[in-house]
Amino acid sequence: MEVRTRQRGGMVGWALVPWIALIGIGCGAQRVRLDGVSECPEDVPSRPPDPPSYQDLACIVVAAREAPSLTAAQHRVVARAASDLAAGETDTSRAEALADEGLEHARKALTQEDHPVSHYYVGMLWGLAIARRPLAALKALPSIEHHLRLAAQGTPDEDAGGPLRVLGMLYVKAPAWPQGIGDTDKGLELLEQAVVTHPEHPLNLLFLAQALRDNEAEGWEQRVPDLVRQAQELLERRDFGWPARRWRRELESLAH
């Protein structure tokens, strides 16, 4: 599908992501205290919870902190849990620390096993640092793109099109050549693909709506309200857990 856009200068970082919290890579942030959790299992599960409640996500992170060792699959689950916790956070410093903790586990998973899902979590979490550390991010962009491309090629359906939407937003928001790898048209094509293949996930609709509006793509004034409405209807029909708190607020801001 061809999408015509008004070319604009690339930005370092993006505004709407499932994990709005910004990450400080390698910043040595202290671990977040996770209050309000009780009766947590001692072991980290091999699959993420669905829907991801705060209790389940926090218990996974707490269990991982006490575990002497974890498998690659368990590290991926912890990375996902920390990312989802960060997505629902309103406190930026807490979100930073949680996302940084998730990135640590994603990298450990990739060290143990070269799996496309591990590449997805590394690229996704690392990419979130763009909004906080623009100079370092410029140098990291090729590596972030590399991880997300491997994920999009190897497991495009993971997280209901997650690799497609995250790589798409990276291209949309990253600075264009010669500074970076940004490519608005390529990014919009990936976001369109994520919506076509996984219209059941509100984040795909949210990301596409944001990108269309920000780049004033052809027909954006008609499409954005429809995408927002579809995403809000999905959130009414299904429980997407803790991260959906942030998605609702972002959809409301797009609707006005």
C-alpha cells in the first residue's frame, strides 16, 4: 500500500510506544520497589501472563531478582513483564528503572540463545532510550534496527505484530539519512502491515494513527478518528491488563 506523506525532519525518539517510560541504558538505576504484591510464586514462569495484571507482572520481576539462574525463556518473560510494568507507570523515574531492568534480562536471554523474540525485546527496550539519550541513541540506531529487523523477519507475529510496529515507529521517528536510519514511508508501510495482519491489537491501531497524524499522511484526517475508535472498541471488549491504562490515555489525546 502506497502512503504519501509530507516530509518532515526526523526526531530522535518517539512519542507513543507501549512502554512510554524512558530507559536509561547502562545508567545503573536502582531497582524499583514493587509494593502491593503478595503470595507470589517462587519461580519465574516460562510464558508471560495473559492478561498481564500488575500483580502477575510484579511477581515475575520479584521472583527473577531472587532466582539464582534463569533459562533464556524465563529471561524473555521477565523482560516482557518489566516492559509491561513500565508501560503502565506514570512516574518516569520508576518506568526508566523497570525498563532498564527488562533490557538486562533481554540481553541475557540473547546471550543464552539466539532467538528472534530475544532480538525483539532487546531492540524494543533499547529503542526506548532514544527519547532520553539522543546522542548515544544516534550511535545505537544501526544496532537497534538490526535487532528489530531480525525479529520482524523471524517472528513478525510475536506480541500481535510487535516487531512490525516497533520497527515501523523506529523508522518513522528516527532521524533520516545521513544522521540516522529514519524512513517515514518504510515505517508507515510496516505500521500498515501490523494493522492488516493483527487488527485485534489496539497498539497497532494507536501507533498507525499517531504516525499518520504526525506526518500528515494523505487522508490522515479521515483515518485517524476511525483508527482511534477501533482501538477504543477493542479495549472495551478485551482485558489487555496493566499496560492498557496508558493506551487509553494516549487514545483520548488523539481523539481531541
